[in-house]
Amino acid sequence: MRTPSATWCDRAGIAASTACAVHCAATPVLLALAPSLGLAAWNETWELALIVFVSVLAALTLAWGSYCHRRFRAWALLAPGLALVWGAVAFLPEGGPHRATMVLGGLLVAGAHGMNQRLTHRQRPCDGCA
């Protein structure tokens, strides 16, 4: 069994990764509606800050979970998910392929958090994780 804070980190990671994927999918609609709603456009600095937050949270949470349950399957989702997200930011111009790659990467990161959470809940309590 994990500490409440470790479980919270996985849940926060799932929420942040899913929010990132939804944001990337909904950006064209939001940008079209923003002027009529009086909202400022999404700044690239905020996008980068969210990506850094999601990446650090995912790496730390999965590292702690792997320490507890001794399984590394969730990393098989996290590594390509983060590679897609960072690759899209670094190499793809704004547009359809960029958004699609970001959505897929965000969903893989959320899936990694979900798998990590399931693996840790199946694990019996240990001294370092309880």
C-alpha cells in the first residue's frame, strides 16, 4: 500500500496528462472562441511550463512506484509518451500533426500513471512505501 501522497501524485499525473491531451485537442476551438469570450490567447510559455510539470511529476511518481512494486512496465508507456510530447514541441510546427502528436503523448503519459497506480495498489505494503 502506498502513502496517500504517492496515490495523490498518480491521480494528479493522470489529471494533468489528460488535461494536456484535451487542451491539445481543443486548442483550435478555444482559439476561435477566445476573442469573443474576452480571453487571452494561450501563451507558449504556459504550454512549456505544463509540459515540464507533467514530465517531472511523471518521472518522480513512476520512480517511487517502481521502487515500491519493483515493476517497470509503466515506463514502457511513459518513455514514448514523453518522447512524443517533447518531440512535438521541439520539431513540429503548430498545426494538425503537432496537436495529434501531443494528444497521443499525453494519453500515453496518463496511461503510464494509471498503470503505475494499479501496480502499486496490487503490491503488499513494504517498509519503504507504506
